[in-house]
Amino acid sequence: MSSISQSEGPGSQGTDSGIQNFFVSFGPGLLWAGSAIGVSHLVQSTRAGATAGFALTGVIIFALILKYPFFEFGPRYAAATGESLIEGYRRIGRWAVWLYLFIMLSTVVFTNAAILLFTEALFQYALGTSFSPTLASAVIYAGCLLLLWIGHYKALDLAIKIVVLMLALSTLVAASLILPQADFSGLNLLPLVPSGGTVTLAFMIALAGWMPVGIEAATLSSLWTLAKDKSTNMRTSVSTARLDFNIAYVGTGVLAFAFLILGAVVMYGSGEEFSPSPAGFSTQLIALYESTLGGWAGPIVVTAAVTAMFSTALTVMDGYPRAIDRAIKVIKTDDPDQTANADISEPYWIALIGIGVLMTLFLHLFVSSLTQMIDFITIISFMTGPILGYLNLKAVTSPNVPKEHQPGKAMIAFSYFGLVSMVVVAVIFLMN
């Protein structure tokens, strides 16, 4: 195990106790929230409300509750050990790192393509431009790359704090304005297929797959926790890391229901269906809000939509290459202690540029099928979720984590319940 401060042991309170030091350490949770609040919220939650009103509320609750432990294990492990979950996988076995890397690499280009497609469509709607979607996506990607190149983690941390604040305010204002018009008669708190509707099991799994995000994002939050420690030269305690994450997690849940409300009120029962193309989806989404609330509400909704997607684009652009960089380092070494404090290096920048190039080449194949591509990626994420969730549980309950910072018996039992539940749903889906 490694540490930043010489006077602190793993997960000790040390110098980062108290309110002042909490705010110094505050940030990795917001980065995780930024990676989550995007496609899963703006696209999938809105589509859920538009398709079934409040009948899919239980699916969102199911995903948020059952997947929580596996996300929380990321910052918990990093704060307790001073290393990322990827080092934790290496302590399980080199095969675990290879498996994680395979799962991530198999979807990373598609994930970035889906996020950038929708982000560029919203930016172009807001700016009134009509460039090629592929070109616009590449420009946004290059802009984010430049920000990361110049400012590294500190620029990312500051940008996300501003963007997520704007996102939260604009989304909650829009949802609160439209809430009085909501019809909760079809509210269903159980994760069941609504009767007499057009909702399929596949869409429910796609909704849960990225609600609030894929479980692979737990490794990203552990890496961001360590990056924050480096930027402040102070070791974050386990209690601070968990509080930081829990605030972000509750926030992602609240915003998921805010977007569900928006979709349910403005579109459910209207007889319309969302366009599968990014530009059509964006135009339709904003136009529906304006027709329901009035033209004055357009800027509020545009701000919520643009900030939601930009936060996801920026954090995912940093997170996946950061994870690839660390995984390569960990695979090459026999001692995870040697990589725990490693800075990002050439593999990070190669991955960042390589993903951008491959994404640009791929975009023209799916430029008009946004929702289909998202459903495909999110279903894959749900199916692989139990595998990564199990690895997270094994890592956080390993001897490398001090006993006092391991999850309690109740959380461990709940984690196994979540794993079994996700596997059962996945098997039912495959059988059908």
C-alpha cells in the first residue's frame, strides 16, 4: 500500500478531518457524477418517461439501489489503500485486470461515439449551426483533449464543478416548473414490465444498464480519488471519500427522476415517438419542453441538456484513457505497490488520441441511429455488470484493505443479493 502524506496511514483521518479539509478533498464524486449524468439521464430516463410515464420508476430505483455498493467500493478502496481498484484487481490475479481491460476496450469507442453524437447535436442546436455530426463530434473531442492537455486533473476538477452546478440548477428548475402537470396514476415502484404498453424487457435492461452508469466507472472514481490526493498532496480519509461519493450518488438519483418527470409530462400520451437521430432527438426534446412550458423555458432546458452531455463527454474522455493507462502499468508489473502512485504517461495520451480517431471513423455508421446504439451499449453494460461488481467486492474485502474499512456484513450480503439479482435478470433476458 502507498500513501501521499508521510504522517498518514491508510484511510486515517490525519490532516483531512473537518469541514475545511472535506472541501479540499471534495471533487472525485462530482467527476463520477459528471460521467453518470448524461446519456443515462437525458436520453434513457427521458425516453422512459416518454414511453411509459412513471411506470418504469421501479426500474430506476432497482438499478440505483442494487448497483450502489459496487460504485461505493471504488472510492472506499482508494482511500483505504492508497491504490486504485485496478491494483485491487491485480491482487486478485493478472487475469482479472485482463478481463476488466477487455470489457472496457470492447465498448469504449461505441460509448464515446454515442456520447459525442448527442453532445454535438445539442451544441449545434444551442448555437444554431448545422455542421457534419462527425466533424462537430471531432471538434468537441479535440476541445476536451486540449483542456486535459493544458490543465490535466486540476482543469478537469474545476470545469466539472462549474458544469455540474449549472446542470443541477437548470434541471431541477425545469423539473419543478413542470411537476404540477405530472400524472402519477401509473406510478410503479416495482421493476416490472408495464402491462398493455410498448415497453420491452430489452429497453428495461438498457435503462438499468447505465443507471446511473456502467459499473466499470467504479475504477474511474478510484483513480480520480488518487489524482485528487496528488493535486492536494493530502491523503483523503475513507469517511471523506465515502461522503463525497454519497453526495454525488444521491444527486445522480435525484436528477434521474427529474429527467423522468420531464419525459413523462411533455411526451407520454402525446402519440409522438422520439427520433432515433441525434439532431432529431435534440430538436424534438427542446421543442416539446417549449410547447409545454412556453418559449421562455427553452434556454433553461438547453442549458440542462448541454451541461449534462458535456460533463459526461469530458469526464469519460479523461476516465477511460486514465484506466487504460493504469491497467497497462499494472499488467506489466508483479507488484501493484509500484503503480499505485504512478502519474499518467504515454499510454494515457495514446489511448485518448486513439479513441478519438476510432470514434470519428466509426461515427458515420451510426450517425442516424443514436437510440439503437445507446440501447446496444447499455445492454452490454448490464450483462457485464455482475462480473465487474464481483471483482469490486473481492477487492474491497481482500486482506489488502484494513478490516475497519471493509464493508460490513450487511453491505456484503446486500452486494451478493445485487449480483444474484442482476445475473437472474440477465439470464431471463438471454432466454427470451
